[in-house]
Amino acid sequence: MEKLTEVVSKTPLLTGSSVAAKRAEIRNYFHHTFSQYESLFDCINSDEAYYVRAEPLRHPLIFYFGHTAVFFINKLLLGKYQHQRVNERLESMFAIGVDEMSWDDLNSAHYDWPSLADTRHYRNQVRHIVDALITDMPLSLPITQDSPAWLILMGIEHERIHLETSSVIMRMLPLKYLDAHPQWAACSQAGVAPTNSLLPIAGQTVTLGKPSSVATYGWDNEYGQKTVDVAPFKVAKFLVSNGEFLDFVQAGGYQDAKWWTSEGQGWLEFTGAIMPRFWRYQHGEYLQRNLLQEMPLPLDWPVEVNYLEAKAFCNWKANQTGRHIRLPTEAEWTVLRNQLDTDQPHWSQAPGNLNLEHYASSCPVNRFEHQGLCDIVGNVWQWTESAIDGFPGFEVHPLYDDFSTPTFDGQHNLFKGGSWASTGNEASRYARYAFRRHFFQHAGFRYLESDSAEVPVEPVNTYETDELVAQYLEFHYGDTYFNVPNYPQACVQALLKHTPELKHARALDLGCSVGRASFELACHFDHVDGIDFSARFIQHGFQLKETGHTRFAIPTEGELVEFKEVSLSDLGYSELADKIDFVQGDACNLKARFSDYDLIFCGNLIDRLYDPSLFLNHIHERLTAGGYLVLTSPYTWLEQYTPKDKWLGGIKVNGENVTTLDGLRRLLGERFNLVAQQDVPFVIRETRRKYQHTLADMTVWQLK
Amino acid sequence: MEKLTEVVSKTPLLTGSSVAAKRAEIRNYFHHTFSQYESLFDCINSDEAYYVRAEPLRHPLIFYFGHTAVFFINKLLLGKYQHQRVNERLESMFAIGVDEMSWDDLNSAHYDWPSLADTRHYRNQVRHIVDALITDMPLSLPITQDSPAWLILMGIEHERIHLETSSVIMRMLPLKYLDAHPQWAACSQAGVAPTNSLLPIAGQTVTLGKPSSVATYGWDNEYGQKTVDVAPFKVAKFLVSNGEFLDFVQAGGYQDAKWWTSEGQGWLEFTGAIMPRFWRYQHGEYLQRNLLQEMPLPLDWPVEVNYLEAKAFCNWKANQTGRHIRLPTEAEWTVLRNQLDTDQPHWSQAPGNLNLEHYASSCPVNRFEHQGLCDIVGNVWQWTESAIDGFPGFEVHPLYDDFSTPTFDGQHNLFKGGSWASTGNEASRYARYAFRRHFFQHAGFRYLESDSAEVPVEPVNTYETDELVAQYLEFHYGDTYFNVPNYPQACVQALLKHTPELKHARALDLGCSVGRASFELACHFDHVDGIDFSARFIQHGFQLKETGHTRFAIPTEGELVEFKEVSLSDLGYSELADKIDFVQGDACNLKARFSDYDLIFCGNLIDRLYDPSLFLNHIHERLTAGGYLVLTSPYTWLEQYTPKDKWLGGIKVNGENVTTLDGLRRLLGERFNLVAQQDVPFVIRETRRKYQHTLADMTVWQLK
């Protein structure tokens, strides 16, 4: 094993002029990380300790010791840079962590963990493999996301995440299992907590998201871009200290449900917590557990809590002060972060207790001040009100497609700024990590005072995974296949050819599904109503109109999926939202207000109605004089949608074949002229290799 | 109503030099038919009689009186030559007859039939409409199947069929309802039955099927062509007379089950029949019911029976004589028919009691002799051993797609030659009518003696209507869509590119479905085994190999279908049948004898196996050294076929995406080299407008 000679490391730039030098830098960064990780585990003084389940929601440390090595191999196999497994058993056991496990979803599986010696041996094997790969891999600069070097950096940064999470688990391990270690020494300063105060911050517009021009490794969730208007607020000068939080504890804050969210109350009940996780109360004295030792509660160090506790404190504090006290949002935190103009790897020294450049513990909350504000970054992570979500433009990295997407569920809140143990990407400006709100890390919080009771967070844009809905989102907004043009667009283009130019006209998109034709119609009509029977489908049209974005996951093969996002701006529909209303409704029983349309478009509707004749016999009532009814359908009658005695065609009547077009002529012929008819093809993707390819019949009927 | 002035009519030629003359000829033929039909009903002396259900398996006569008129309107609507219904209620009630109803499938529905006056009025309306259409329709010569004149002829010939079937029903009506009519007078000659004898007929090859060059109207089932080698036989000089049949009756033939087929026994039990349907036994005397009168049983007239009775007689006769006595097949009857060199409409007088040219009843069986043989045509229809089937080349007429196809079920036997009441197409050489074997018409039989106990009939090529099987037949043998080449062909073409030319090689087509790839492989290999798990599918490959033909019906829209036929000769596979064996089998558990293959092709198989790993781990045992395994699949894993824990890919393993190709490499990589990989697209038709369009992945593996 190579020895760790230099404590401080920095994530490499992706750019450079010398490939050889970059290769050496990456190799150095790899070994530094691999060794620093092992040096943390060197603090453990017995093999037994590796198998202790210090925290019931996490695997024992042996898992994490093996996991970061396995990750390299698994990703290299996936990227086809490695062709054989090194140790199938270890690579299976050490593959999947339980970081996302909830307190209400305990894992009681029995694991027959490998020995420490075997795991060490495995780590050494992997070290050699990765070293050899770094030596031999093709490399050109700058490094891009499809380069093998990016995968190496992914493995390294992944290990740096676990360097910190493992240090958190070690804080839960009995001290008898741990020895002091010169590289992992705590801060020795502690004193009285400074009195907090609120500093005014001007309102401003901030842009979130890591620009692709920033030349360091980033996780997928950091990219994309979002601009947010931030209202003025006042922010606490200091992170909440142990001393400040003690008031809440001593005021009975953990015993009074009213400060806690319902999720927080559930957690309190489950854990029976009465104080922060790393405090202990003994013989009339509070103590704090650090990585390798315990000390009297350092009142001027930041308190370490989960989101639920931080939120409860704010609610209590708001009640105490009569002010709108809460946690910052991601955007508000970014306003503060922007007061620092430096970032890893460019700084010569970290502008806070960060990147293992100062202590292997927290330190007083007044140690690092910048323009009157302390601990803008570092010391402990700062919980935010924002559940993590991808920014517009978010794209999943194909070789780690479940790093972020499972956390876009509204249950994972972001924390920002990094802790003393945050290194590499974690210590960078754009880092975005999110955990379940009950989780512990080296994390605390800063509060702010807002003018408004409202918390300016948007609902999370979760991935639609309902297979049918996602299939229709792809059908309406996704890629084209077999060179068949987008169907809702092609339908609208086609119907416009058969209708005169209408001024200030109103259109109804009946059976609008996820809404694409409504947007396309809104390019040409003053107002469009989009109506669908299924709220499950129409919610996506509504969400696009309201937020400009929607997301979905579509199958590629078997249970595997790919992740997609669409935005109104990419579709060229940015200015149309005001012209469209999406409403749930029944085409066979429309509310009276849906009338006076110049055009009614029914895309793939009639063979999905429970009573198509009822619909067709009354639809003229909704049209203006001379108005148009446009039907498209492949006439795929199915008894699950339409009882057979209601089919318009595709049946024998008195022994003779009757087609749906015959049925349409019979029902509509009296009131309408059939002015045009044409085929419109469409393709619906089922998997990466399987599609429905269909020819709809479009008929254009004008009211006589 | 126009009066019938001329009794004898002939079906028009489709050819001619004067359009005006042809129009006049068709108009005349139409009115003659319409009037002759009404003149038959004129024999009925009370309205009440129209509503009597003389035969429980048939509608009352009012239905038939209206039906032939409705048929004109329905077909003209279907052909878009008529645009409005004349009387919706009548056209619904008179649309569907029950000629196909079985004695074991009684119709007990209640019908509220229209009045006779309304029906007469309706007939008059239709007469005017059709007359006007004949006057105005576009007409060019020769008349072809897509011409409106063809539809008019279809309506006329349809009415001529019912002229005869109605006369049969009237023979079941109590005599009190009927008056004598000069145009419908029975033969008055009757006497002792002549003694039958057997005349030798030389073996010969006959061609069945109406050539398209024959310039008269024909039903769809008459066209196509089939060549049959007929062995020498001896044939009865006379149709079986009442006198000859009386021996069977008096010998207790109706009481002795052993002469009857099992179907015949069921019919006997249901009806309790003890003699032919038109006989009556009263006061020690047998009587025969004719159309309008009853007479002492005319012993020298042909007996009228259904197939079941005719067959029982032959079995009894065979037993009596110790010879192979049976009914003729269609081909054997055709050998006899070929002794007459004339046909309608060319003859000046009918060469038998046919076409209403002689009597409105049967006549003595020795009245019309030709080269020693009597009643080659006419008098009564002659039952055959042949169940009706389409000839190779059969095509359904699109405006009457259920005239023949429902009768290709092995339960409808042909009768030939026509009766005294057969006119128009019925009286022509190529006419092919078939009824359920228990049905009564003016039908009897002639027997023959064969050298062999075997009856030379082939199983009926029924239409496959199972939707999935028919879909696969179209997929393998049918049309191409979206310009995507035929898939089994494309797969074989592609795999040949990746494998060296193999001499005297053996191939296995595993998962062969309906067998196209097996035929295609047989073009290049000395022997091919086609194996599929499903007997339902593989039977069609087997049928193609054995008979050269297979038939299926595929959905167009809703419940409507189109009918398809494929033949080995059209596909260019005529010479291959001997090289292929089709066998039912399980790919995961193959019998030992399926081995020593130079190539194994598995088209769309692996994602349909219950244990694909088991299959892949053993398939090398079936290959010769250096042999090839070719897999194609879209990797559409479904739990209904393969339990999820058996999927080769499309799953997460240890948290990482594993594709099916990854899985194949893992399982096959040790024993095989992957020598080629390419996409092969395919299209499966679901309806006329809806298709599955899929990209299979083809991988070619060579045994190391």
C-alpha cells in the first residue's frame, strides 16, 4: 500500500496542455484518494469493529471499505474498459449501499460479509488495475464525459463521498474500537457560543447550475441551468451553534410535536430522540462525540442535526421571535455563496473548515468570517428547504443513471457548502448532495428571516415512471423513429392545410392526452382548451404549461430505462402557455362551457370512447357556424374501451362489412361535409427495439 | 310487376361487342329472374303460408321472398353504387339467412316479420332501383369482377340459388297452402326402377376449377385450379332411384347404426328419420311429395336424400356386395361430367332435367342417357365425398367475403350436376355448391365402385382464424409493410453472409413458429429440422410441407378480416419439402436426436424461453465442430414467458444495468466467438392500420 504523504488534495482540472502531466495528476489523485480512504479506516483498532452495525440504517464499515473499490470495477465493466470481474462474490456483496434506506424501511437481511484480509487484498487488486488503466488508457484534453478518464474521476469522487460518509459512521462506533491518528485530529478550540444576529441580504437574480465550461468533474445533477429571482432576506451571521440549539433542547423542543413536521413527528416517535445525534448527556453534563474522541459539548461549534431537527428549531425560533424564520432555499444559499469568489481547485487555502485543510472535526462558528458572514462554506453542511431536482437541461450520465434520478422524489433535501470532511467535488461551489430528511451527516444549518411566510420552493419535477404515461410523453414530446414525423405536430400541420386561415379562433383538443397538439394548435389559435379523460395524462400538459418542463423514464430493455426531459423552450412553445387551458373532462359528457370552437381536434379519440355515437351526435353543438371537426384514428376498436355494440365500424351489420369510415359518414353526414381525408402515420416506442407503427385515418368535417 | 313471358333463361356471357345489347341482355336476365322468383311464390295461396315454419332449421318463406331483394341493395351499398337504404327495417330483418344452421344448433329467436304487402312493395322498389342502375351504370366489355355489372349478376345468380332453395322449402309446406301452377308442373311419367349396373371408367388426370377465360359469372370458390390423378373406377349407370333405395329402407337401413357415420347416427337420433325426407308412408303405400303435389312413390325417379343417408346406403351396399362402394369425389364426378362437351349458356337444350327446361320435378333416372350413362347432369344434385375447399389460387370476392370461406370447414360437402330447379350459374359445368351433410335440397346420389378402400379426398384447408397464429402466418408468408423485407428471409440472407458456404450441411430452425425460415434455410442446407414449442404454430409449416398450401384470415379493422392463402409454389419452395422435418419440441429440453447441426437458427426465441440460460448452456452440444449459433431477438422480456430471475438482461445486477447482449456474452463467451452482429427489422401486422415495428438484434456465434 502506498502511504499518504500529502494531506490536502484537489480535484484535477479537465483541461491542460500535457497529456502526460494530466495522466500523472490523475494517477496521483487516485492514489491519494485510495490511500486517504484507507488511512481513515486505519483509525479502527480491531477487525471486529468492521462488522459492528453502529447505525441500524447503514451497513457496517466493512461494506464501505470494500464498496469504493468495487465501484471502480463495476463502472469500468459497464464502460467496457474492464472485461472481467475481479471477485464476483465481493463485487456482488459490496455493490449496493443502503444510503437511501429510511427509518421506516429497515433492512434486516443477513449478510455473510467477507473477511477484512480478503477485502484488503481486493482493494490492492483494484488499486493495481486502476493504476494500470490510468497508465494505458487513451487520453486527450480536455477530458469529456465519454472519456475513460471521466470514469476514473467518477470512481475517485465516489470514494471521496464515502470518505465523508464513513467518517460519519465512525462517529457512531464505540470509542474503544478507535485509536487517535495524527492525520485525523480534532480542533482543540472551544468556548462560549457567540450571539447570533441577522444580516440583511439584497434581493437578486441568481443562476443555478454548473456551466459545462467549468473544467472540473461534476455529477449529473450539477449541470443544466436555472435562473431564480431571490427576494431580499436577512440571514444569520453564524451557523446555529450547539449553544444556540441548546436553548431549543432545554425549552423541551424535542418533546413538543407542534414544532415538528408530520414527517419529523414520525421520526421522533421512531427514534425517541431527545437531543442531537452526536450529543450525550452524562452526570449533568452534555458531551459531543467527534470522529475519534468525546469532549464536553463545544458550545461555539455548529450543531449537527438532520433536516427535521433543523426545521423544528426554525419553527420554534419563528414562534419565539414572531418572525418568518426558516432554512434557506438552494437559491438563497447560492446568493450567500456568491459572496466568495474562489473555488476548489483554484484556492491556495480553503476559505472555511473544508477539504480537510484545517481540522478533522468542526471548529467554532466564528473562526471563518467573510464580509461579516461566517462559515459560508465548510465546518458542517447546511441543510436547505429545497428538495433536490434536476435543473432544466439535466441529463443522466449513462454509466451512473441512478446516482441522482431516484432522489428527485421530493423526499431528498439538498444541503450545501460542505463540511470539514468534504473533499474533491464535495468541496466545490456547484456540489449538490441530497439525503433523506432524517439522515445524519456532518450537517447543521443556518437560518434566515424572510418577509413572507411562504417558502419559495417549487414542487419537484419527479420522473414519470408509469409506463403508459411515459410512453405517451415520448410519443408527444420525444424522439422520432423510422423517420415518421411527430404525430401531434403532423396532425395539426395537416389539418391546417384543409381549413382556411382562422383569425382569433378557438380550438378544442379533445382527448389531448399529455398535450402536445394543444401546444401546436396554440401556435395558430388564440385559445386552446385541452381536455382528457385521464388526469394521469393531462397533468403533464398542465405541468409543462405551468413549469415549462416535464420528465419521464422510458423502457430501453426489460426493466432498464432511460431518462428524458422536455421543456417548452426547447419545443419553441415558450410564449404559448397563456393561450392554453388543460382540463380533465369526458368527451361524451362535456360541460356546457366548452363550446364556440372554430375547430375541434380529436386525435386518436373515437376508438377509445365508451359511446362514440353519443359523442358524434352532439359534438356539432360545440362548434361555431362552419366550424371544423377533425378526427384521427387507426380505428383500433377494443372491447376494453368500447362495448362492441357501440363500435362505429369494424363489424358486420346485417351480415355486411361496415367500416368505421362508413359509420362516421352515417353519423356525421347529415350535419357535416367531409372535406378532406388522409393518412397520418405515427410511431409509439415501447422499448429501444420495439415500436407500434400505425397509420391513422384523418377525416376533416365541416359543419354545414 | 312484369310478367314472366319466357320460361327458360341462360346466364349472360361477360363478353360481347355491343354494350347496349349487353345492357339489354342483363336487364332482361334481371327481370326474368326477379319475375320467375315471384312466380314461384305465386303458387302459395295464402298470406299465412309465408309465415309457417315448415322446416325448423329454416326461416319461413317470407324471409326468402324479401331476402333476394335486400341482397341487391346491401351489395350495391357495399359497392357504393347505392348510397341510401331503401327500408332499414326490412334490410335488417331480411339480411341473414340460416342456411348454415345445424340440427344441433336450433334458432329459436322470435322474429316480427313484415307483412307480405310491405315485402311485395319493397321488392317493387328494388326492381326499379336495379333496373335504373342497369340502365345508367358504366359498362364496358368484357365485364370484370370489379364492374357494377358483376354485382348485378351476383344479385341475380344469388336469387337463382334461392329460387331453388325456396322450392325445396315449399316441398315441406302443407299442400293446402299451394295451388297448381302451369309454369311449375311436375313430370307425369313414373314406372318401375331400372336395375342399376356399373360401367368402367378409365383412370385419367383432370383439372378442376373454372378458368378465368370462361366468360360467365362465377362464384369465388369456382376459380383457381387443381390437377388430380383419378384412378380407374366403375360407376353406376343410374342415379340411385327410389326403387333401389327402398331396398335399403326395407332392409332396416335406418335402424341399423352400423351403416351410418357417427355424424349420421347423431342426425338419425335427432330427427328419428326412418325414410327419405320427401317420402311418406300411408295405408301401406309409399308416397312422394313434390313441389305442388303428392304422388305414389315414383320408383324410377331418383331418391332425394342428404349426404348422411347417401353414405349409409353406400356402406350397406358395399357390405351387400363385398365391394368398395362409395360416393364419387369431386374429381371423379368431373371425369363423368367431361363426357359432356356442352355447357350453359351454349347449349340449345339442356342435356338433362336441368335449368327448368323440362319439368318442375324429378323425372325417371333413365330419361337422359349419354354414352351409356344417365343423368350426368340434372334431375337431382349428386352428393360427393368431397368437403368443399378453395382451389389453389382461390381469392375471396371483396364484396361477398363470406359466401364461401365459412364453408371451408370440413363440414360442408359438395354436390354437383344440378337439379331440375337449378338455373343460371347453378346449371353450369363449374358450379360448386356445398351444404352441411344433413341438409336437404333436390339432391340424391350416384355410387361408384373403387379398387381401393381408401377414399381419395384431402383434408380441407381450413382458414386459420386464431388471431395470433394468423398474425404469424402473415408475418412469415404474407405481404411486406413499410418496405421492411420479409423477416425470416432477411434473417437467413443475413446469416449466410456471416457463415462460410457449407456443403451437405444440416440446419436446425429452433422456435420455427409457422416455418418460413425452415423453408428458406432448406434452399441452402441439405436438411433442416424445424422445431417449435407450439403445435398450434408448427402445424402450418407441416401443412405447407405436406399440401403445399395454407390459409388464414387476418384482421383488417375491428372484427372484420381479410382472407389469405399461401402456396409453396408461389414462394419458390416447391422442391424443398423433402428436406424439412417439422417437429414439436422444447428448446430447453431437446430430444437427443436433434444434434450434429452445422447451424442452429433461433429467430425471436430466447426472450420467449422459460429458462434461456439452461438453453444457452447446452446448445453447443447440438453443433458440429466450428458450427454456428444464430440468435435474433428484440430482447422483449416479459414475465408471462420468462420469470424475471431468468432474464438474460434488461435488469439491474448488483445495481448496474445489464443488457441482454451482456448476458449473452457472459453465457456464450467461453465456448463461442461472436463473429457478427447486426440489426434486422421486422413488421407484424395487427390490423390494416396497426403494426408492430421492431428491430431485432442478430448475433452470430461460432463454436470455438
